Amino acid sequence: MKFPARSEWTDTSRKPKDTIRPVIKRGIDSISPGKAVDSLTMDSVSVKTDTIPNVKLSKDSLTAPVFYKAQDSIVMFVKKKEFRLYNKADVKYGATQLTGNTMDFNQQTGILTSRMGVDTAGKPIDKAVLNDGTTSSDMDSVQYNFNSGKAMIFQTRAQYGEGFVSSVKVKKQPDNTVFGFRNGYTTCNLDTPHFAFRARKIKVIPDKLIVSGPANLEIEGIPTPLFIPFAIFPLSNGQRTGLLPPQYVVNQQKGIGLENGGYYFGLGEYLDLTVRGDVYSYGSWGLTLSPTYRKRYKYNGGFNLAFANTRSGDPEIKSEFTRSRDFRVTWSHSMDGKARPGTNFGASVNFGTTSYNQFNVTDAATRLNNNMSSSINYSKSWQGKPYNLTLALNHSQNNLTRQVNINFPDGSFNVNTIYPFQAKEMTGTPRWYEKIGISYNALLRNNMSFIDTAFGRPAMFDNLQAGIQHQIPVTLSIPVTKNLTLSPSINYTEKWYIRKLQLRYNQVKERYDTIYENGFFRSSAMSTGASLATAIYGMYSFKNKNSAVQAVRHVMRPNIGISYSPDLASKDYYTVPATPYGKLNRFQRFSYYDGAPFGPSPSETFAGLTFGLDNNLEMKVKSKKDTSGVRKIKLLDGFGISSSYNLVADSFNLSPFSLNARTNLFDKINISFGGTLDPYQLDSLGTRIDKYTWKGGNFSLGRLTNANIAISTSFQSQDKKSKEKEAKKKEEEENGDVPLDAALEEKRRQMEMMRANPGDYVDFDIPWRLDLSYSLNYTRSRTLDRLRDTTIFQQFLGFNGDFSLTPKWKIIVSSGFDFRLKQISYTNLTISRDLHCWQMSINLVPFGSYRQFSITINPKAGILRDLRINRTRQFFDL
């Protein structure tokens, strides 16, 4: 046994005179040096070495050395084979460590007794702490048997995962199983917890679960009338088949209900299934099946099949009673890139009835999104060959118009650029013809557009459109100078369709009638041209070295090209009288392939110039934070303009100008702009005439037909615990403590919970946060009677953020203002209160088509998150 060093002793003269400072002799086997022999002898002079090769151990010998120390003194009674440790005693035996104020050890019985101390004010100090390598418990006193590994503990408190168990008396078995008497289970880390489940008997199986008999919920030491017949608290991660407790809610439309109750089936390493259900007193119900699957280093994914039957109002009053049967299917699948190099399969499916979100979703992000979309794709590339294949199924759905679009099959086959004139082994500078590249792109697309009620019926296939597009581009890149590159190209496109569409004007009903013609049809287009591109740099440096701005740099990237595309598709177009203005002798031009997968080919010959200019502006300023003494600030990330001029057109030679600009001011404010300038004037009926806007009366560069600008920024106060969170995250990554694929569906459900209950997931360490966004859309067009211009402005200011009234109270607001409608947009107000181990949130949607009020109180700990009290009132404008 290891005896404490002298530096750990204190004066023992205050102890009885018949005690002397002991020296423990460690018997050392001379044959096997370093092997400790458990023998206690008394030698006040020196430590002797036992040279006997074979030592006969006594029956009461321990299986491992005992290391002990104390701050005050250690007193040994050799005849009784006992020793006592005073003040901050510490004993370690194998993986078990016991600390306390005072300790007594009897070698004959192998029992170590540890007790806490009491200071002069009568308050307990140096509580006994038992650590068996897996759990740590503090207690008033403990009796631990080294021989059997059993322990009797009094007034103890132990932590298991997120929970704490306090017991009046505990029996600990050698396998660390614990039997407790008069217990309390809580997730509150205070010595006097805010709440606890009180149970007479409890059993703890380490790393597995905690089981108790009948338990009563106690809040602030006051028993409540809430009882549970038994309780099971898991202590380990991984699959555990069992019940999922429901959440109690009160809903104004659906009545009293239980939500998200169900059962979890752990079906092995590769598969599991979660079944959850909702039931309400007014007759509404819902069922959700969520299987997930995975194979390590191969793939993982999960389904979510939800069915809901919603009843609202009184069935006896038909005008007030509504019933809706809805479903929603989501599927996500991802493939490990290393599983099959060159091959990938993925899926992201979100499909369902248009009214599902209306009756079964409460969070604003999902409720306000009227679009659902899906994508399933497969891709393959051949190693060592320039081939690529992609197959996909795409779906989009508008819940407002109930229009559904499905593209299937949707595929592409590409041959990467090859250089047929290039030598197999390149030597020296390549000749110009060796840089000629040829590629091939083929697209296959089938699309159907229908109303959701026609799904699965013959009407679903009435508007089927299918086509194949072939493209063969030939490119060449020739460096003219160091900063100037010439790029000639030829591109041929051909489209194959199975159906032609023709609109015929019905003069009687003053409408268009649609006529389809089935067969095989082709449309072609071809273009050739060349382009020059370069970059021009300009720098202005300030002479004053003390100036805050040291230099300004301007970069211009002009490009100009010449192109020619003959008219190969004029046969694909026709004209019909423009309704309802046939009396004005006006006609509209349509194509037989309007609405086809790839649209019609251009019908006009183009031979002319294309040109554009992009600009970048930045400056250098002095900075003490940068090691170089200066730092770059971008004033303008980009500002560009582009257009084209047709030399062979009989009119309207100049195309509209496209404008774009973008910047990020101070690394905080994002600004983007886009617009279109029409260089031609209009007549009194709003028809374009072949006369430039800068000719005639007032000078103008063009008519701004449409424009948009978007500004966004975000501000946030400093996180008080940012360093701690980063360190914890880094530690989890290093230890590999990351979510497994098996938790895919649970993570998805948690994300839905966060969106639906933002007040439950508030970060109180950030005092305030504010996100602002502004968008302006401008459109200038003509009224239906063609007699006057219409200008439409759409402006929206959106903001969301939160701020702390006190360290424990936080308000979260999400809203906006629509300037065109002159009304406040969907507003969500949440008030959250940190109740230490509990959290309360109040959610309010005060106005709009969906109004809601709810209050929720729930524990913070994940293991008790389903133990929530909720009261909700919802109002719909049906």
C-alpha cells in the first residue's frame, strides 16, 4: 500500500499520546520487483525489504493495492488491523475512488466507512463522494466492502446522464446495480431541485435504465395530484424498442388531445421504425409512420408517411362543419460517395395534399410556403471515359393554385469536351487546331401538368409533353495577347417532340381553343460566332501617406463578340387574331411548341454583335488589426451591362440592356440589383416603335421595364459563452460524439419541433439579434385595353429577431410589412422564460388567416422533453 508523503501530513501532536506516526512497509518480491504484497507491519525506524521469494498471503488480503492519503493525519491500529484518515481523506482501490472528511478501514472485514464533516456553523462539508469509474455519487456516509464490492450508502445523490437520483438509503451491488429507498428523480442540478418524481423504490442498472414503481410529481417540495404507475428512464444511447410518451395539448378547433405518442421499433443495425399518433376529443386524428434505414459507408435514408383526418365545427351545423382527409409523404436518401465511385443516387421527396399544411402544421415557415417539390436523381460517370449519365424525377406543386407539375423521366447524357486533333503525347507549344474541342449534350424530358384532383386519372396524361434535345458545341480558345483571348464557336441544336399544339381563335366565344396533333416533329437551331474578352486594371494611389484611404482600384472586364444564327424555325410559328382586339387588326404570334419541354427555337435570323461590361471597385485602407497595415474593402463586387445588336434585322436591331449590380458593404449589408432597359419608344397604344428613346424629345437611355433590388443585413450581440461552445463542439468532434444515421428521423422531428416551438429553443446567452431584409420589385407594362401604361411596385420589409428583457426573459418577433397591400404580414410573437430546469414559452399569431395562441411549459432535459403542458387556441379563415 502506498503511504502518503510527508508533505501531506500535518502536526499530529493534538492526537492522543499513545499514537505514533506510522510507516507502512511494502513487501517487495525480490524475484518479481515492483509487485506489491499486502502486509501491514509497524516500523518506526525504516522501511525494510522482504527478500523471501514466496510470500504466503493472509486470507484477508486484498486483490489490488490501496492508495490513500489525508490532509490532517493518518492513525493506524496494527492489532485491530484498522486505520483512520482525518480531513479530506482520499482512498483509491482499483477503479473505485472514495473521498470524504473522515474514513475508517477495517482490513479484517474489508469495510471502509466514510463520513462527511460539519463546520463550526453546523453546515455539512466534505461530503463523501464515491466514484466507481462510470458514475459519481455524493452522500452523507457510506460503508464500502472492498472484498465483495457492495456498499451501503446514506443520503446520497448521483448523476445518471441528464438526470439526478437522490435517495435516503441505497444498496450498491458488485455489478454497480443500485437499489434505492425513498428516492427522487429530477433533471434539475440544484441541491434542492425545483421538481422531482418521488418514488419509494427505485432500481438503477448502469448504462441501461432507471426503473421505479409508482411515482408522484413534486414541484418546489409540494406534492401534486399527478401520479404515474411506473417510470422507465433510459441511460444509454442506441436502439431501445419501447413506448413513446404522448404530449398533452388543448386545441380550440380539435379539442383536448394527445400528440406524438406511439412506439419505437428497433429492428436491428440497418432498420428502425417509429409510429406516432395524434388523437383529439372532437374526432380528429393523425398517424405518422417513420422508418429509417442505413448501411455504414453505403447509404442512409428515411421515410415519413403522415395521414390526418381533421374535423372542425359541429357536424349538426353543415355550414360550420368541415372535414379534411390529408396525407403527406417525405423521403430523403443519400449515398456515400465512396460506396460506388462514379455512381450516385439521392432523393428528396415532399409530396401531399394541398390542405395538409393548412390543418396539420403550425410553424410559419411551412404554413406560408405554398410550394412543395421533390427530386429523385441517379447519376453515373465512367472512369477514364468522357461520358456522364443523369436520370431524375422532379415534382413541383403549388398549394394555392393546386397545380402539379411532374417531370419523369428527366435525363441527360453528356460527352465532355474532347480534342480530336490533339496528339496523344503533347510536346512543345500546341498548334491552334489542336485546341479545337467538341462535346455532345442530350436532354430527355417528359412533363405533365394537372390539377391535384386529377392525380392517377386519365386527365392527368392529357397534357403530357415529351421531347429530346441534342446539342453539339464546337469551341476553340486562342490567346491573342497576354490579356486578350479569342474564342470562336459553333453550336448546333435539334429538338424532337411527339406533339404539336395549336391555338385557334373562336370568334363566337372570343377565346382560344387548344388543338393537339400527335406525331414526330423536329425543330432546329444553329449559331456560330467568336468573342474577345480581357481585363483592364486601374489604380489610383493617394500621395498622402497618412490618409486613411491608401488606394482605389478599378477593374473592368469588357467582352465583345460576333455571332450568326440563321432562321431554321420560322415554320414552327403561326399567327392568330389578338383577342379581344380583333377589330384593331392586331395579331399575336405563337409557336407550335409553346409549353413543350425545351420550348420553340428562335425564328429570326441574327447576325450581329454581342457586348458586355463588368466592373469591380475596391480600396485599401489603413488597419491596425492587419499585420500588413492595410486591408481591402470591396465597394462594388460587380456592376455589369450587356446587350446585342442584330445587323440583318429589318427593325429593332438593338436588344434590351440587362443590368446587374452586387456588393457587400462593411461585410454586413448585402445589396443586389437587376433590371432591364428597353431602348425603343412606344406609340399611343403602347406598341414598340422602331425609334430609340434618346431620339426626339427628352433624352433617355431607355425605358426601365422591370427592376428589382434586395437589401439584407444581420446584427447580433456577442455570445457570452461562445468560447465554451466552440471548445465543447471541438471536443465532441474529436471524440466522435456525433449523431448516428439511426437518428435521422429524430433529427428531422426535432427540426420540426424547433420551427413549431421557437420559444423552446432559445439561446439566452445572446442578449439580442436582429435580421432585416428589404425587397423592391418594379414592373412597367400595358393595360389590357392597350391604352395606358401600368406601373406596379411591390415592396416588402421583413424583420425577425429577439432580445432579452432580463437574463431570464426573452422576446422573439418575426414579422414584416407589405407596402403594396399596406398591411403587416404574417406575424409571430414568442415570449420565453428560463425557469432553470424548466422553460415556459408563449406563442402568439395575433392576426391574419391563421391566428393562434399557445402556452407551453416543459423541462429542458431531452429525456423529459415530452413531459410538456400545452394549451393552444387556433383560428382559421376557411
